[in-house]
Amino acid sequence: MPKQQQRRTFTTEFKKQMVQLYENGKSRAAIVEEYDLTASALDRWIKQAQTTGSFKEKDNRSSKENELIALRKENQRLKMENDIFKASRADHGTKVAIIRNNRDKYSVSAMCGDLQIARSTFYYEAKESPKEDEITEAIVEIFHKNRKAYGTRKLKFKLQERGLVASRRRIGRIMKEQGLVSTYTIAQYKPHKTACNEATTANVLDREFKQTESKRFVVSDLTYVKVQGKWHYICVLIDLFNREIIGHSAGSNKNAALISRAFATVQGDLRQIQWFHTDRGSEFKNEKMDELLETFEIGRSLSMKGCPYDNAVAEATYKVMKTEFINQMSFQSLRHLELELYDYVNWFNKHRIHGTLGYLTPVQYRQTPLKKVV
């Protein structure tokens, strides 16, 4: 008998980011392929965002659909009350048994209300909730089997695969009690002995610019360029593994939208990016950016205050871009800048050799099985 495929669920934040990618220029076909979605689901999310602005089904129903659902609920309630009415004067144990035997047909909450039994009492006596020891044992086992890298979000997912349900808060409490600290947590909150680093987000990169894993660290910064006498801005996303520009954008405003559009040009699932490192500019630290990084589970790393050397690769890349590209051009419009930037990035990645990559291009370096950097 073929194994039944588990139904995928998507958070509101994930749906919002998919729509954001589409609105920022990523094609519908690319989003569907890179994130393994159905075209109908993506179209539905786009329509919901453009009409009600909500991804909740109840907010997108017509008045007739709401009336029909309300009528069905009322009929179900009346049927339930009729079925369990005789049990209203039964003893406590009988009431618990009746709720357990009818939970496939009626809401446990509604039955508990009619029979005047607290839901917590029912779950406790029916032994429906997994025991604390069982969840604790599972958490410890999963944590150590996965190189101590999982946090509450991934542990919750792995517990669900075993049929165990626990909130992230509960998992976090058990981890603390058991002394389980994720390796990512250790890196993210690594203390720095400096008076100028006042923000809580640490410099996880810590100037380790030579990376051996693709998309482990992506760095970014902004630079400015004149377009018809007015300042415009360029944002690039650089993979430290091979110095490849994996995302780029241009615009008239220095804000989070500019960076969001750069992320939309990245090929592949954004969840492949492990860490995003930048300076402490406000355009990189705001609610919009926090939502994007949290949705795709991308860790955050910030340079120390007033220390440009902590983001040296991004700084050096922009210096090269100014010399080879920006200072050699006269841009007539934003569209002209965007076209020329696209052409430059294509050359930079596929044709420009890099001394730090053994005089290979970023794409060649990424595609070379055995990499020997001189």
C-alpha cells in the first residue's frame, strides 16, 4: 500500500514572502519551481494579498459561504446536544468516556462545555497529551543525533514527525532544563569584548571571509550612483564561498525595499542561505528585513559599530564595481542603470577572474569539484 503523502502547511509569513518575491520581479514559474509549490496555490496567495490583504480563508469567503458554514455549525451543535443529552447527568467517568468516543464527530471543546467538564481535565484523564518524560527523551535524542544544530523550530517539526505535539515555548523550556544549546545559538550570541558593539545582534562572521560552503555566509552593502544628476543606490548580495553576486537591485531610495528586491533575484530557495551579514545601517535592520530573514530561517550577523573591516568583502566588491562599472558609465535613467547592472553582474560572475579564487571566475569556482585556491 503506497504511503500517504503528508500535507504541507505554510505560515502566513511564508505566503507573504512568496507574494513579495513575485511583486519584486521573480517570475511565477521560478517561484513555483524553486519552492516546490503548485501554481494554483501561488495564484491564490497573490489574489488574496491583492484583494483582502489576508491569507486566512475566513477573510476571503463570500457572505453566502459564511452563512452556509454558520448553518452547518449550528446543525452540528444541535445534533451533538441531542446525542449527548442523556449523558448530562451521568457520572464523571462516563462523561469522559462519551467525549473520547465522540471526538471524531464533535468538537471536544463543545462537548466539554455541554457536559460541564474542563478541557484540561478531560485531556489529563483521557491521557491524550504526551507525557513530559516522553517529549524530553525525544528532544534530547533528536538534538544529539543532529549535531546539536537544531533549535526549537526544527525540533518541533521533528517531534511532529513522531506524532508528538509541543509548543516552541515548551521545547525551549525543556532544552534549558536539559542544558541543550544549539550551535547556532552559540555563534549568534558570541560575546565580543568591545565597548562600541552595543546591539544584541553579534558579529557571527567575525572576519572569516574564506568560506568552504556555498551560501553559508552572504554579505551585502549599498553604494550610490548618479542618474541624471540624482542619487540612486545599488544593492548586491555576495556569496563569500566564491565571491559570486547572487542577487542585485537598483533604485532611487536607500531602504529595505531595495534589499528585498535584491533577494528576489536570487536563484533557488532562499532557505539555502544560512547567514546574512551587513553593517549596521537602518535599511538592513527593520521590521521588513526581520520578517524576510525569519521566514526563510536566515541567521543575522552585523559588523561591529564603526568598523568597516568587518564587511571587507562587500566594501572591496563595491570598490571594484565603482572602478570597473559605475565610474565608466553615464546613466540616463533608472531603467538604464538596471540593464547595465544586470549586464555587469553577468560578466562579473561568469567572465571576471578573481585572484582569491585561483584566477577562476565565481561560476567556474563553484562548478569545480576540487578547488585549490592559490
